[in-house]
Amino acid sequence: MIGVLPVDIEPLEEITRDEQARTLFLRMAKLQRSGQTPRFLAELADDPDVDENMKGPLAEIAQDTQFLLALEEYIHRTQHLH
């Protein structure tokens, strides 16, 4: 996997098991690959339905290319196991 150490597996596994989180993170990975992260960040900042305390962490994750691509790869590789 891309830059993932064994100690990093637990958070990936938690995200994989949570359908809403998995969907959100896969969407962010897709946006990251297509160069649309700035648009996502602008929409996130203006979205009144997203808790203000969540906007910062979500924005940080959305900009973490290495994490998102590693998570995406992990999900695709482990999909048949879940």
C-alpha cells in the first residue's frame, strides 16, 4: 500500500466499517484525484448543515492526498473481506 505502516491500519479499518465515513472519504479521494478539492473546500466552508467543529478536520483530511489515496487503495483491496 501507498505509505501505510501497520500502525495506520486501525483508523483505515474503522473508516471502512462505517458506511457514511467510507462514502465521504472515497468521495474526497475522487475529488483529490480530479483536482476538485478547492471546490469541495469552498462548499464545505459555506455548508450550514456541517457542524463548525467538523469543518476544520474534514478540510484537513480532504487536503491529505497521501492518506486519501492510501485509504482508497485499502478499501478496494479489502472490499471482499468485509
